[in-house]
Amino acid sequence: MFRWLDLLSVRRYFLIFWGMVYGFGAMGLAWPPTQPFFLLCVPYVLILGAVHVWFMERPVPMPHTVLLLLGCLAGWLVEVYGVATGAVFGAYHYGIVLGYAPAGVPLVIGVNWLVLVYAASQLSYAAQISPEIRPFMGATAVLLVDVFIEPVAVFLGFWSWDTPGEGSLFVAPMRNYIAWWLFSLVLLSLAEMASIRRSNPVLLHYAAFQLGFFLLLNVLLVF
């Protein structure tokens, strides 16, 4: 009955599954009658996606695992400090959409920081450019993703800004984008110094799905 599945590699199954999840997710969030249900699914989809990507990474050396987990923790902690003080990204606070939020910051935020920065690291490494330039390229890629995340996240109530930016695209204060770039640069520089060179077979595809998801929602909801 399911013999056709034998023709698909695990990688192709991953791509088909997440392509459908993010495609239907964008449509569900854009349609008002289904939006509440799909909003409830957001944190679980982000966690499941990160776990699925991690599973495709295996086997993973222990030092590599520790560094990635520290990157996840660092992403969450800088957000905790940012929310508490407004001194990093600007004055903002999270809504309830992204789930459990100790210290005012959803745990899934650290997970997504890790996915974005690790994807940027792999992208810059795949570009075969100078090691000195790779962190700057990766940080710029993370910044560009944030530019498209912000309008959708604010529109759907993931978080809100007390001092918003100007325009439909740059909805956050400019310091937010500068801080995103600088913090990403720090993490990517540390990854470069630690010589993290593993190549996850699906990570860049998954990151592309996320980017496409936000691009589509910008068109359907924001502009």
C-alpha cells in the first residue's frame, strides 16, 4: 500500500513534509477563520522542526553538541536581558503565541536563534569564501531573515515593540537590526574559531522553508 514511500529517501521525505507544513501553515495563518488554530501550532512546529533537523545531523560529536546547545542558551539569554532592560534590541515584549516564556522570553526563541545562526554558518561555509569573511556573510544573512520576520511576527502577536520603527517592512527600531547583526556575528565568529564544519543535509532547505514562509505571509498579511 505504501510501497511508493520506498522510492523516497529520508531527505526527500523531510523536504516534502516541511514544504507542506510551512506552505499550509502560511495559508492557515493568512485565513482569519483558521488563524487561531494555526497560531496555537506555531511553537510546536518550531520545536519539531529543530528536533527533526537535529535528528538528520546524527551522529553528532559531543563537543559539537555542547557548542550548539550553548548557542541556543546564549540566544535565549540575550533576549531575556533585552526584554528586561530594552538595552539590546529596544523596548519590546513577547505575547502568548510562542508558548512557555520564563523570564518573559519563550524558550522556543533560543531554539530558533540556533537554527538561524547554524544555517547561516553552513551557508557561509558552503560559499567557499575566506574564513575571515564567513562570519560577516552569515550575520548579514541572519539580519536579512529578521527583516522579513519582524512584520509578520508583530502582525500575528509573536511580540510587540514599545517604540516601533517606521514603514511596513522595518517595523522594529533600527537598533534591533544592528543588534541582530552584531550578536549573530559574535556567535558565528565563535563557531568559526571552534571549527564547526559539519554539513547537515537538510538544514539550509529547512531555513529556506522558514524564509519562504515569512516572505509569503508578508505578501498575504502585511503589504
